[in-house]
Amino acid sequence: MTMHIEHKKSACLILAVLLLALLAMGGCGGGSGGGAASAPGTRPSSPSAQGGERFSFIVCGDPQNNYEVFDRVLEAAKSVDFLIIAGDLTGSGTATEFQSFVNAIDASGVKYYAVPGNHDVAASPVDGNYATYVGAPHSSFSYKNAHFILIDNSTPELGFYPAERAWARRDLDAARKKGYEHLIAVAHVPPGYPYSASATADQITGLDANHELIPVLSEGGVKNLFCGHLHTYMEERDDGVTVTITGGAGAPLHYIGGDAYYHYVLVEVDGDRLTRKAVRI
């Protein structure tokens, strides 16, 4: 077991080094190419034709003060049940930036949930400006037949730290006992990816801690993890968990492996079915 764990950690660090170079090459602009759908029309909540629960929500990541793009996400979110933002609500986590974010959300009237990103804790710890303007760094909520767990791995020196892992296990255990059809997680930094292109040795603790995301979530019955951080759209599978990376809500785009475009992800739940669709904006 020890050899297996050390092997996985080594692989994680090798991947992190490779991604540092890719992130450093990230460009800006709208991008082009296939893979995204057109903006959807209104999809109000309603009973499923099969008698199950039916609703929809939007997930996006990394607005980072670009309201020309993020305002379009907010407009689209008016046609779904709620919006989830996978971190980096701001560019550097100042009080002024958070106030601008709150003003935009309030003006839209959109119901939203969020997790903090590493940019959100650049000016103060997560229990500072983020907690003051947005709320608790980690939390959970339930909606119809789904339970959502919102994870804080924003701080590079901590990542998905032990006390939070214990909380997540308890939360997911309680949710399973209640029989929810969907257990859905959100965190900012995807497991195995670096915090920045200028990562330092003190971030290794956070990288290693984030490696525990998939084991905890998979054991807890989570099938979908949504992350931001990388300013592109990607999907990965790990131990039965689909990891959807959606960082296209405004920050400068990362052209990792080809195309990148500003987008959000439309998620539709119909009974025991859940579908995801990247929508170009």
C-alpha cells in the first residue's frame, strides 16, 4: 500500500511540473472551434416525464473580474434553478473586487453558490474577505433529489486539508443515508494540477492534500466533481468520478491541448439521469 501511495504522489508531482509549463503558455482571447453548444432557452423545473425530480443548474469557474463575460453567464443563469461558481470569483481577492462581485450578483437576482479559489485568497486568508462577502469557505446543501458538497481547497499550503476531509466524509455519509440520487462535489483546484505557473515548494502540501479528493469523494458516493482553475473546458474520469473542469467564465484562457473558449456548463437532472453540456459564450 505504501509503495502504491508513493507511486501516485510521484505521478502527481510529475503531472504538476508538466502543467506548470502549459499554464505558463496560456493565452488570452475568445478562442474558436467545436465542442460547445449554443446558449439554451429557458428550462424551468418540472416533474420528470418518468415521475422523478427534474431541474437544471449552471456551473462556471474563474470570472476574475471580467464582467463582459461573467454578465453573460449571469444572464443565462436566470433560466435555470441556480448557479454554482467553482472559485476565483475575483482577480486578487481584495475587498473592492468582492464588493463588485456581490453587486453584480445582487443586480442579476440569480441564486448562487460558490467555493473559493486561490485568487480569492491572494489578499487575505479565506476567512477574511471571502468569508465576509461570500460566506463559509466550505458547506453543503441539498436540492430536490441531489446533494451538493462545496469544498475549499483554495489555499496552496493547505489544499483539501485533513479536518475538511473528515467533515466531507461525515457530510457524504449523512447524505447517502438520506437516499439522494445524485451526490455532486465542487472544488476549485482539480486533483493533480498545480496552483500556479510559479509554484513553490510550500505548495507541495496542498498538491498532496488535493490528491485525497477523489478517494474521499468516490468512497462517499460522488459521481461528479466540478472544478475551475484551468481556464478551459476538460473532462476526466478517475475512480468512477467524472471531473469536469470549467474555468471559462472570464479569466484569460489556457490553450491546453488545443482549443479554449469562454463557456459555462449546463447541468440537467432528470430523475436518476444527469447530463452536462459546455455552452460557448
